[in-house]
Amino acid sequence: MADLTPEQRQVLDHTLQAVQRIALAMLDLAQDEREQQYGIVRRNFERALSQVGIEEKTAHDWLDVTMRALRAFVSEIDARGGAQGGQA
């Protein structure tokens, strides 16, 4: 990450913040609803990338990494007791 430009670092930070916010919102959903929501989130990200001209391999790679991060955040927060914090 040391080789990122300030602009790239800012984009990465904003992406991580967005993924974290989405993950927190998804915790309110039942497991089957979460699975549906992952598909919706991916399609929305895909549409946004396409609208700004990012397509093919770059978009696919970004989507894969971002969706893995989203699932990881949801799993991690869930394992720690949800959005309210740890378990007693």
C-alpha cells in the first residue's frame, strides 16, 4: 500500500468505509436475505463501475475483491456478537 498515490489511498479508504457500512446494515438481515442482498450489492456496484467506464477485467477484479471483503466484514462482525459488540 506504500506505493499508492494519495488519490488512490483516498479511493481505497472510501471503498473500505462503504463496505463496512454495508456490512453493518446487512447484519439486520436473516441469512437467506443476506445472500439475496450480496447479489443486489454486486449488481449495484457493477452498474456504477459501468457508468464511469470501468469494465471487463478491472471491474471484475474490483468486484471480486470488494465482495470478498464485504462477506469477510459481515462474518467477522457476526462472529464478534453483531453490531452491538462482543458477547458477554
